[in-house]
Amino acid sequence: MIYHDLRSPLANIVSSLDVITYMVPEPERETVQSILKIAENSTDRIQRLVSSLLDVSRLESGQPVADQTVVDTLALTRDALQDVEPSIKGRRQTLVQDLPNELPHIWVDEDMALRVLINLIENSSNYSPGDVDIEVGALAEDGWVHFWVKDQGSGIPPSEQDHIFDKFMRLRGHGKVGGLGIGLAFCRLAVQGHGGRIWVESETGKGSTFHFTFPVATDEQIESSTEE
């Protein structure tokens, strides 16, 4: 109900922001665009949250991931990095890529996979101080692409690591980090819905590394996608 009630006004906001950009006189456009960009990024975050809430509901009810397709892994990762770059820079952090020149394509719901990666990067950024690196990497492993996001935050106590992916879970004693505690729950359900694994490695005071896997697209899937 929340998703369907919010979808229409959100779409109106997005289209209105696009129109406003071209209504501003050229000499003033650069200044106004920087402000509009903040609004656009915030709207994108709302859309991702609403979509994740809907996906959590669907996946918890046992519905399968229905819209899987062949996706360029490197392009997907770079799209995620581009989306989070403004907020990362705003926290005086640096994105570090550990990506090979080539990666196999994956068989995923593209929008869902993108949101998993964005959620994990934003989560790592939120729990890290300024002036540190956030590392994003990936490699191919036996029919899967293994992704990771490594931060330099305060780490996750062992007692909380088993519950970090629970719905509405919030880490205690980690400053004023906002949110519903739905992002990591969505990530777990989305990854597992694709048959993959998700886990965290962390040591108190030494940061955390979130890992997850997505399936590599088979030759048959790639061939079928090309024919379409």
C-alpha cells in the first residue's frame, strides 16, 4: 500500500525537477542545478527505500525473483559507484575500486542487484568516519561473482553479527545513524532470492567487510538474451 501510494507523487517530483532545470535562465543554471541535484539524489534514495520495502514484503512471502536478466557486472558496479559518489564525497570519504578488467555477466534482477550494492556502500559510509576509504571489489569464483564492500568504521561486535541482517536491526552505540534498519534485511533477502550468499567479516575497532554473491549467467541465458 505504501509503495503504490508513494509511486505516483514521487514520479511527479522527478518529472517536475527535470522541467525546472530547463526553466532556469542559462547564466543561473549551474548554481541551481547543484541544488536540484541534491533534490534528485534524495528522491532517488526515497524511491530505493520504497522499492526495498516492497521487495522485502514480496520475498518474505515466498515470491521468487521474477525479472532476472543478463547484466553486465562491471557496468552495474560502476552505476552503483556513480550513484553514491556525491554522498561519499559529502562525508569526505574516498571510493576505492578493486575490480578486474573483465568480469562475467550475472543473471539477476538488475534494479534489485543495483540496490543491494548501493545499500551496502551507503551503509559502510554511514558507519565510517570522514577522510577514510570505502573499498568496493568483485571477482569471479566458480559460477558466481563475489562482491565485497570494505569500510574503516568501528566494526560490529561478535554478539551482533548474527543479527545484522535482521529486519529493523540497528547497531547500538554507533552514533546517530538514521534509517529504518531495513536496508541490510533487503540485501539478505535479495541475495538469497538469487540463490547467493551474504555475510559480514568484522572486528571491533577495525572496520567491516560485507560480502555477497550473484550467479554468473549461463551460455544459454546469454544466448537467449541476445536473441531477444
